[in-house]
Amino acid sequence: MGGGVTIRNSQVTFEMCAFIHNSVNQVYINSNLVVQFVGCLFDNTDEVDINKFDGTAIVDGCPAGYKSTKGRALDNQGNVGGFSWECVRCDEGKSARDGESNCKNCGPGSWSSHGTECFLCEPGNFQSNEGQTSCDECQMGKYAEQPGSLGCDDCAQGKILPSKGSSFRTDCVNCEEGKYSAIRGSSNCMACGKGKYASSTGSIDCSACQSGKSNNEIGQRICEDCPVGFSTDDTGAESCTECHPGYIAPEEGSPRCMACAGGEYETGNRAECAPCSRGKYSSPHSTECAFCNQTAGYVAEEEKSDQCEYCGPGRYANQQLHRCEDCAKGKVSVGGENDCVTCNTTEGKVQPLPHQAQCKYCGPGKRAVAGNTHDCVECDVGK
């Protein structure tokens, strides 16, 4: 070093400090000046004589990112010979502004990797603690739009974000049909289970299949109607059940099977009920119709009969015409017969009226004549 410099201004900048540091070892301060040496990096190997006439020298301040190890040196006594000054770089995660004597932690939302200034976390990153050397990426399902974020925001329900470090809310995308997300900040959508569906995007839950519908696969957007002949009255059904014999589900999407009514029978495909023909009958939920003539004296005159008609006294069951008819004169029936019985004239019995249950004896003075079962005749004179 060599030479000297006279200070005529009240403050020496960092650039002047560098000049003094490299070029001179004598500093002269004009009288009546108080000179502050700002950010001068005088280390222990340098010797700078700060001389004054009537002025005052203040050696103080380190540049940003450095702290002073010796505080403030105030020369109130005249020449200062061999004065040493040292600035130390701040630790990682800390910083000091120009002229500050202490390093401070970088606040939440910022970082410092080499002890200089603190930098704000970039969008997509965050830092919730102070004094940190880096920022953390937002995890999947989260985002940070602003620099200097202390934390990340969650994607809403029904949306996911499958990548890290996202910086926009619009990076959150809707779950597709058949899937859902019930939790905020999700990274993946869940498939709807069997018996459930999600018909729109962005679903936060799945709906149970309605009665008459089912599905047996995961991740479905709709439920399928039960086919004809099948039904389910449960919600959330994984499958439909075939109707029992005698029951039908005539339309797709039937919530329940219906019994065939009396006078009808189920045709075997569980899809329709057919009417019993004349001469036959059925009870409810039957798979076939029975003949009335299996028991004498019963008929089914009409189609779709749920029972056979009993042919009572004075009548008989005409099985060809499937109806009850009155016994003619000269014939009788006690009921429950497929034919009427002819009155026995040899026993003196006749029946002059139709629709009768019994034959009558001819009274005194009268007799029955063969071939005439409905009239009695007078006896001959003397007989």
C-alpha cells in the first residue's frame, strides 16, 4: 500500500472503501466532518491509518449478506493506527442487510442458500419455517400460485393433481366419469365400486344404482337396467335376480317381479302371463292351468278363470261346452255330476220339471209308463 486520501465528504461508499483498501494506507478527514466507512472489508492483514484533524471517523457496516464481528469503531482520539476490521458471511438460511451487524433468519416463505439475501419461494414451492436453505415442492394434490408461499393450497373435492410443484389452481383436474375424489388435496381419483356409478366429471362421491338397475364392474358411469324376466328391489345392486316360476318382469328395469294372477299362468320366459282357456283354471303365481273335468261336476265357462264352477243340484257339467246346464224333464242330478240321471219308470218314478235333483213317485191311481220319464198316466179302469 502507499499514498493517502483526504476525505471531504461525510460518507465513504463501498466502492471508495475498495479504493482505499487497495491503494492507500493513510486516510485524512477534513475538520468538522464525521465520516462513516460503510461496508469496508478491512481484514486483519490490512493496516489503514485513519488520521483526522478535527473530524471524526466511524468505521461501521458490512455489505448485504455479511455481519460485522467487531461492531462500531469510533475514532474520537486522533490517529488510529493499524486498525483492523472484519466482516463475516452469514450462515445459510440467514441474511443481513447493508450495514447490519447481525444476521437474521430468512422468514417463512423465503430461503437463503449461501448467506446472502433471502429469496422468496417460487410459485409451486413453499417454506413454512424460518431460517431455511431451500423451499419444498408442493406435493401432489396441492398447488401454490403466489411467490413466498408459506404452504400449498389443496385441490377441491372432485379434483386431483397427479404431479408435484404445481403453481396454478387450474392444474387441478376433474375426476372422470365413473370415478370420484371425496378428500381435498387428492392425487388420484377412486373408481366407483360395484353397484355404484358417477355419471358426471368432478364427482365427490358415487351414487348407488337405483332399484331395477345394477352393475357388476368398478368405475362405471351408469347402471344397466335389469333385463326382462329379472329384477332387483335393492339399491346398489351388483346383479339382478331372475324371477321365480309363476312371476314375471315384463319390462327392462323392473324393480320387482309380479305374480301371475289367478286365471293366468307364467309361460316359462318370466316375461308374460297368459290367460287360462275355457275349461281350465289356475290359482295365483301358477306356471300352468288345470282342467276342471279332473273332478266331476265342475266347469270353467269363461277364459281366465281362477276357479272352477260347481254344477249344483238339478244341473250337470257339460264338459264339451265347459258350462253347467239344467237337467231336462225326466232327468235329475244331486249336483257335482257330469250328466243327469234318467228317472226309472219301472220304479214308478218320473220328473215333470227341469232342473230337479230328485225323481218323483207317481201318486195313487197313476203309474209310470216306459219311455215317458216326465209324466205319470192314469191307471186303467179297474186297476
